[in-house]
Amino acid sequence: MRIDAYTQMQVQKLTSAKNASRPQQAASARPSFSDQLQLSSAGKDIQTAKAAVNKAPDIRTDLVNSIKEQIKNGTYSVDVDSFADKLYSNFQALG
């Protein structure tokens, strides 16, 4: 039994006929969608807060310079009782 293969020209005719009709059908059948992004008011507030944090300096130079000057002069002192209270309250908050 002999099976004849299609010639390249016959295959091109078949595929071109199918491909010519597909784009028109696909374009008309395909609904048009577009991506959209909607932020809630909470999301907008978060973006505003992040922008404000990014604009703020990482180091409060006025406070740091004041403490550096006190250390340099030997006038800086730490209230031991206050420090211990804060340390203890932070420890209690952990556990």
C-alpha cells in the first residue's frame, strides 16, 4: 500500500487558508480586557507614610551631637534607676 505525502505547496495552501481566517475570528470573538490597579484608602495612607519615612533622616543629628558634646565634656550621665526600669519593662514585654 502506498501513501502519498503532501507536497510543500499543498501544505502551505492548507495552512495559509486556515491562518487567514483565524485572526479575524479570534479578534472579533476575544473580549477586550485591560489591567487596572486600584488602591484602597488604607493603601494610599501606607504609601504616604512610607514616603514620609523615606524623606526623614536616619539619624537625629541634633540629639546625637548634643550627647557627643556632653560625653566629650564629661557631663553626660545616665539615670541608673530609669535605665533599669525601662530595661525591666522591655524584658517583661518579651515574655
